[in-house]
Amino acid sequence: MTPPTTTLPSGDELPMVGIGTWDIDGDTVRDSVRAGLDAGYGHVDTAEGYRNESEIGDALADYDREDVFLTSKVLAKNLDYESVLDSCRQSLERLGTDYLDLYLIHWPNPAISLRETLNAMATLHEEGKVKNVGVSNFSAYQLSCAQHVSDVPIAVNQIEYHPWNTQDDVVEHCRETDTVVEAAAPLGRTEVFEDETVQEIAEDYEKSPPQIILKWAVENDVVVLPKSSSPDHVRSNLDLFEWSLDEEDKERIGAIEREKVVYDFPARDWSGDTYGISE
């Protein structure tokens, strides 16, 4: 089954469900990507920080490149002008492609000029190496600044989004500025499976908790990027489009009172591999 799409400012169509690839590599990620593309996903999300681009490139070599919407991300430590260009070049080489459909700033980095980063993104766009530019893990404040200084539309903000962390202020700003919201960790790193409301609704619909959570997000016009090391789970995560949630059940999920962050914590390890900021 082919998932529906949402339209980016460029006119490109972004599939509403993508194959997430964080924290999987080797044959596991190759098999996951192949299972997803064979099932009809048409959308793969990776990053230089995931360290699996070469394996994903191996899998993509078996498919028509034009049939795959491919996203990668540049690490926060590599956001100066020349490093952005170099990171993109290396990602393209590892992925075995001439262009990315979407290139994201993986994390904001206050130690490097955002204008400098976005100037590099604009250069990549002009050169045809990147069709669309976006950000990831940006607050509404940070996204507003990026939109103010970017010469290329900010097409996407990929954020932590699931029933325990809906980031309403960020989503509202994205809606107001025609920025597509993508859900990283849409399943709350599996923790949300334990939620009683989700479990009750899953039982009512004879669906799995992941399917209920993903369906809820998609019906909220949020692109989801579920990750699984199991090809069977990859295929089942796409089974979202021949049924719908009642409005009452959508509201029940949206009203879940528990709030929990699974990865986008306020404090950062600024010296770690993601940021690499020395004192």
C-alpha cells in the first residue's frame, strides 16, 4: 500500500509514513529498508549521526532512486559553512546518490551562526544536491529565527512527537508557517505502548498499540517515522490507511495527561559526538 503524501513548499510530495533508521545498522537496517520499500513506504529517513548511511545506500541500490524520498541530517558539530558542504558530500557518497530530497539540521547549535548554516544549505540547494531544506528538534523560537534568515523555505521540522509529548507550541507555529511536522520517535521509543488509553483503544479496534499511535499522529497531519528492526513490524506499521479513528478516540489520545520526554531533554552533552563544542 502506498501512503498518502503532504506537499512541501517546493511542490515535492512527502510520504506521510517513512522508514526510521535510528540505532539500527548492518544487515538489520538493510533488511528494514528493503522490507519497507517493498511494502510501499517510498520514504527513508537517516542521518550522518546514525552511522548507517552506507548500509542504507546498499539497500537503495536495488530500487529506482526516483521512487524513494530520501532524507539525511547534518550533525550539530558540523554546522559551519564548509562542514555542512562536506557533510552533505560524504552523506551523498555513502548513500550512493547525487541528491537528497530533504536535508535537515539535526540539532540546533547555539555556538555556530544559524545564518552561516542556512547559507550553506542554500548553496547545496542551488547546486541541486538538496531539493528541500529543513530542521530537526527546533523550538518554535528557533524555527522562527531560521525562517527569518533562510533564503530557502524551511520545509520541515522533525521533532519528538507522540501522545506523551505533543509539543503543542511548536506544532502550532509549524501550522501557522506551512512547515510540515515530522514525528521522530513517534512511538515514544516503545514506552507509550504501555499507556492504558492506547491499549484500550487498540483492543477496541483490534489493532496493535503502535498502529493506534501512528494512526493518531497521521490523522493529526504529522508525518511519522517509525523504526523497527523487524521486517514484519515494518510492514504492519504501514497498515494505517484502510481504517480510521473515531473523533472521540482521537480526542481521548490527545487528552492523555501523562507527559514524558524520551530523547529531547533540555540539557545537552555539549562536548559529545553530536555537538562537539569545546569549552
